[in-house]
Amino acid sequence: MPKRLTVVVSQGQSNNPAKRKLEEDIVASLLFEPGIEVTIVPHLYDLKPDGPGIMGLQAITTDFVVISWLYERATRWTLDRNNIRGKEGTTLLVHETDEDEDDLLDDEPTDEDKLRVIDNRPVPNRLIYSIDLRVSNKVEDYVEEVKRIQKEISTQVVELGGLNGTPSPTPQQLERIANPTNDTALKEGGELEKPEAIEPFRIEEDATRRWYPVIDYSRCTNCMECIDFCLFGVYGVDGVDGVETILVEMPDNCRKGCPACSRVCPENAIIFPQHKTPTIAGSDEVAAGGLKIDLSQLFGKPKEDEKSLDTAVRERDEQLLLAGRDTVGEAVGMPKRQAEKDSRDKDELDNLIDAIDDLDI
């Protein structure tokens, strides 16, 4: 007998016909799979923290799948910031990576001794699977992956009540979430059978486009460099249980289109899910220890872009001007890792490395 599984389909921000058709076709196909319950929400990143979309997702207390137009890492940590947490489920439907790139990322040095924020955060014993809708344009790929996941897990949904003074879902919504068996029937042999006419559970919300950072706590070391660098009051500190932890306290204070804090984060832990650059938007092409290596730079190709720190300073100054404030350049909130460089005299190894860097190869 198939195990019950909730699949959340997060719609894209645009009304692109091709994207909408892909979403609708996936939903239509999943509705007739035994044991699959489909929930549709607006774009995950745009949902309000106290709105019906997040409340509906918080009602799911066991393993589930999210299909969205976001990188898997961006989905996971967008959910996390809304207190929807779980262990990362392994998804086989992912963006392809060249074998050479895999080797480079595997060889990248890691700082195992660093304490990450996630090491001190309790995580519910359930799995959340994230699937990016940009991986494939074939409906069957998503359906087969959901069916594969369904074999691994067993889920159940519990009742949802009002949170933080927000209105509770309607009785009909609660009934759909808490008792999904209303949409299925059991055959004599115990298999789940879908009725002919069935609709997904759709959560409506007037979600407008938003822009704010999302913190990947599996990488974050709580260095606080982001709160020092950002001058718009986006970040704050959570002192729960006597442990000060960085958090995005005022997300809507963030200046639309500005990813400067992401560029200065030493652990690449800050994600802007809607940024056009994959490494900033949450692509796993960012290795845990730093940005993916550009081999062309090793063979003498001139750098086309500014250094990340210079870019971040420029972006911040631009936003300060737009907000009617004075620019600060490098005078405020510069990353500590720049100020704390080793001032000792260079030894032979340092000189050798410098000589290699100077080679015209």
C-alpha cells in the first residue's frame, strides 16, 4: 500500500504560460497517484510570515516535498526562516554538474572545526525534499521523483490553529489538511484509490514580490559580519536561551536588488533566492568553503568583474544614495577578515606562492 505523502507546488512569480502549464500538468498528474496529496501555494519566497500560505505549510508536521522555482538550498532555508524545519531529504532530480566541477568541489578545503549555527539548533526528525522546477521541462520527471520519494517516507498532517493573532484557516481548509483521506478511498485490497473528480488543496494569498536575505545556518558561523556591514537594519540578534544568533529581523527593510551582504559573508551563507547570479541565489555550485573556482582565471584570463568586496561596497553606497543618505565607502562595517590579515613577514613558502601567481601561464 502506497504511503501517504504531501506535495507542495509553489507557483512562480510570473504568469509565463510555459511555467504555468508545467505547474498545472505536474499537479494534474500527481492528483491521480495513490496516496499523494497536492497543495498549491503562491511563490514560496513571497509568502508573508503570518499569512495563510505559511500557516498551511506549518500544519504539515511530517515529511513532505516542495516543488518550486527556487534552488533546493534556497527553498530549504526560506522554509526554515518561517519555522518550517526538518532534515534535508535527498533529491535525485537536480541540476547537472560536470564531473570536473564535482572533482573541484570535492577537493575544496573545509573548515570542520568551525562551529556552525545549525549545530546548536534542534531540527525536527522529519525530512523535507526540495525540487527545483528549472531542472527539467518534463512532467514525468517530477512525477517519477515524487513516487520514488513516496516509497521512502510516511507522512501525516495535523490540525492547524491561528498563530500570533492571525486568523485561523476556514473549517473547510482544516478539514482538507487534517483529514486528507476525504479525497481518497480504500479498495478492498487496502490500496488507495483516487476518485475521478478531485481538486488540489489551494491556499490563496495576496502575495506581492519581496526581496530579503535568507540565512543558510548549515554554513553560518555567527560571525556577525553581515549585521556590521548592512546599514538598513535588516539583521538582528536572537538571544533565546542565552545564545546570541544572527537572524533576518526586518526583512522588508532590505533594499530591492541589493545583495551586498551576501558578497561579504565569509561562509557564503547568505542567499537572495531571486538574484540572477546562481551562487547568490542558492545554487549548490557554491562550495562550503567558498565560491566555485573559475579555471579560466588560472590560465591568464582577465577578470571581468570587480572583487566581491568592492562590488558589495559599491552596491551599498548606491542604495544609501537612493535612500537619501550619504555614502560611506569602506569606512563602515568592513569585514573583519580583511582587517585581521596576518601582518608577519613573508616566509619562503609565501614568496614561492607569490612567484607562482606572477607566472604568465
